[in-house]
Amino acid sequence: MDTVGTLLTRLIGDRSVTAVAARAHIWPGRLRKWMSGAAVPSTSTPLTAVGNVCGANEWQLGELVDAWYVQTHPPIELRHGGFVFHDDRRAAPGVRPDDLCNAALHAVWRRTGQLFPDPGQDFRGAVRALRDWQLGRLVADDELREEIRRELAPEAPRSADPDALERRIGAEIAVGYEQGRSRRALDLIGAGLLHPDEGMRSRARELLTTTPPPPLDEAERQAVLATAAGGTTPEWAHAVAPADREVVEHGIRECYRLAGLDGPESIVWVDSPYTGVLLRRLAEPLYDTTLWSRNDRIRDVETVTIRYADDLRLRMQRELNHLLGRQGHDPAPRGPLAPLSQQLRLTGRPDLVATDPQRARQALVEAAARLPGPRPALGDGDPLPADNNDRYFHLGGQGVASWIGESSRLVEGLQAAGAPLGDLPSRLAAYRDANTAGPWWPGSRLVIVSERPVSIDPGPVRWTDGTTFGN
């Protein structure tokens, strides 16, 4: 390729250097230095101006800019993971990714020469190798990382707690291995990669690059399924004695901890799901965070046909499905209390009623008195009936007992087969304990938990506040 000096000399030809410089607004002495090769301009702008004065066409201008670029930007060559990469700093930087993790890696790519794999190599392998190199730079280069953090995440970083980071990321990966990580999980990983603490960065990198364990082979899978088949629903699914509140509250707090969240400030018990819905409506200002569901509350009747299963259960179900080599398996909860969750989830089902309004009123007054401050005001008169639109996110309590029983048997079989389960058994145990009472409504500050019914069979389900469900 010709040099800048050679191309300028050719373009100017027999023209007066002084006249060309004057028309391009350049000092003549500086232009002569560029023509002789003694110097090059710091940008390509004055070269374009000289070319325009001399009547250069588009191809000639491009040749001049290319020569300037080569002389001022020594080529970058990277060899990593058995692959070769070269820079293309004139390529368009592209659109910054939406999630923080990939946005940070994109920023590394822009700041390190916009490297591309050389032709003729395994492209996917080269992309993986380049990503690994970029992660290494982001984790190890303090100056580069701080520059990117100021650009992408200027707010103060969270306190350093790699274990909590892993639990929070794990709790967000509710869509399953086969569908990749969620946007929120990638945001959390990105925050970890940009964190000042080395332990946080290392854990975030490990979580990003870890691949899921392989499924069991067919013989092992059939053995586990045979072990789990034919089990019975846990006895507490039909229990009508008061719940062991200490066990339930410990399970709830463990669910929060294993999800990487701070525990709730208060856990308030109510006599029935009916009172729970009314109290949840009353305590709306205390619920400032959506937990374990993509929708905390839906008021538009027309859009409500289904609700997502809670993400705590969904994540465990997807992990079990992956280890067993099956997809889409999510058994519906069974038992007399399973339909109650549908009643609380959907509209147009008047099956949950208060047979004694005064009694229901007193139950609500007593429960409201246990709310943390500032307590919402409770007006005079009988409580309004549970609105058909009061569909707050909740977990099913005794209604999910059949799913917990089946999943517990599968976990036992997988443990016997030596499958890598991580903290799945601990999460399942916490989820079981938290659901041994009635439905519960989680929030960042407050959790409302319903007591068990006092009667299930025969006839409608009944609670101590006079609420009934079913016929």
C-alpha cells in the first residue's frame, strides 16, 4: 500500500503546494512535511480536505484515509485459545446489547481494537475463545474495568458477597438451561464482572462460563423414575390442625436466603386465604418488589387467562427435567386444596366466600393490627368482598403438596444415582416447609401467610373465620 506522502504527492501533482494548503486551511510547511513522509496528521480530516481541493474522487479519498489509518494504527494481532484475531477498528461498533453482561463485553471489544477472527477458522470456537479473552481482560484490568463501569453502571456497587450473588443469579434462571439465561440474570452477572471485589468478579465469570451437568443416561433415568413412581401425597396436604408456624416461617426465610435476598421484615398470619387477599389489598404500599413471578398483580380482567407458576418451583422443575432428559414436564398439583390457587389466581370464580361478614371483619382487623408501620387505615363497616380483580401473586401452600412429594422422590432417586444437584435439595426442603400452611403472599418487606383450614371433607373447605371454599 502507498504511503500518505506518496498519495499526497500524486494528488497535488504540479499544483502549487502553497495554494492547495491555503484552500484546505493548512499551513504549507505542515503539508510539505506530510508529503515528504516526515510526519502524518493526527486525524484524517485535513487529508480529506486536501483531496477535495485537488478534485479526488471517492476511491482516491478512501485510499488516502486507508493509508493514514495503516500508518497511525499499527495492526493488532491476538493469539488466544489456538485462534488468531486481527483488529478492524474502522468497522461500525454496532448496537450496544441490552443486558449489562454483554454490554460490558461489547465495551471491552470496542476498547481493545474491535478484534475479529481471521478467515478459515472454526468461527464458533473462535468466538468462544475471544469471549474468554475479553472476560479475562475485564476481570484483571482494573483501569479498563473502572472505565467501563463508569460508563455502564455508575451507581455504587453492592457489597461483596459472592455466595449471595450466585444464589440471586440462580433464582433468576427460571427459564431453564435449554432457553439460556434471563435478562435479569445477565444483568446480575454483569454487575459481578464490574465489581471492585476480585471474589465477586471471579464468581461471576465462573457462573457465566459454567455449563449445565449432562442428563442421566437412559438406564439411570428409568431407575429414578421407577423409584419416584407410585408415591403418596404428603400427609400435611390434608392437615387441618394449625400449622407449625415456626417451621413455616423458617422455610420462608430460607427461600429468601437461597434466592440471594434479604428476609422480610415481618411475617403476618391470617385466618384464611379470604382474609389474606383483603389484607394484601390493604397492605399494597408495603409491597414494593415483585418476587419470584413475572407479574405481581394484574388488574385487567381481559388479559388474565393464566398466571406463571412461581419461579421458585419453576426453576426446580426445569432443573429436574434437565437432569432427567425431558422437556415441558410440569405436573399440575392435585388434591382438595389445589383448585384454591386457581381461585386466587383467576377471575370470575365466586367459590371463596365469607359466610359470616362480621367474623371476617374481626379477623381482618386483628391481622391489620399486626402489619408493620405505617399501618394502612381500615375503614368502618363490613369488609368489602374480595374483588374479582384481586389476583395478587402468591405461592400455593398445601395446594402444591403433590408436586413437592413427587419432586422429593425424584431428588432422592437422583441423589442415589450420583447426579450433581447443587443446592437443589436445600431449596426444595425450604420450599416444602414454607408451603405446609395455606397460600402465602411474598414481598420485600412483608409476607402474609394463611392458616390451614379447619375442615376439608366432607362438604366445602372451611376456615376459622367462617370462610368457605367449594360446595
